[in-house]
Amino acid sequence: MVRRVPIISQGDLLIAAVQEELSDSDIQEMQNQILLEVTRLAASKVILDVSLLDVIDSYGTRMLSDIAASVALRGAKIAIVGIRPEIAMAMVLLGLKLENVPTALNLDHGIAILRDGL
């Protein structure tokens, strides 16, 4: 299977950058790949960059929460970065939440959150 989401390693940090809209099975595959890489590289921090997504539906929101929970169960911290303003507004209007998942405006802010535990 072709990896749809590149995962880059920088020391103990993994960066997964979603670069296109993903199907439900692609999102599940991304979760599997992130967990495999966290385990393989003993990563303690993960950034999931969704800045190029135009929409996040209820399933996508639930899967982001599931990815965060599964990463935490592997002993790593995660931050989701780049949720666009229009997506944030739509998520609020639809009652979609990323409970207990740190979010950040951009990659630099996400790294600071994970580094400093903000």
C-alpha cells in the first residue's frame, strides 16, 4: 500500500503532514503508520499537520481524537497543527470537538507545545 501521508523523523519528534483529502481507509492507514513509526523510532512527540485540509467531517474529527489517544497509549505526546479558521468554525457549529488534544496554529507553535508542555 502506498503511504498517503509522509511521516518525517526529527530526533524524538515525528511530523505527519496530511497533504490531501483522505478517505476513511486512508485515515485508518495513517493512524497505523504513525503508531508503527512511534514504536519503531521510540518517538516521544508527534505533530499531525492538517493545514492543507479543506474539510474535516465528524468521522475525521473522531479519527484525529483516536489517533491522539492511541499515540498517548504508546507513551508519546501529540499536537495537531494547522486547523484552518473556516474548519474550526464549522467544527464548532457542528459540535465537533478534539477533547484533550492540544492544537496549534503552526508547526513551530506545535513543537513549542510539545517541548514545553503548554
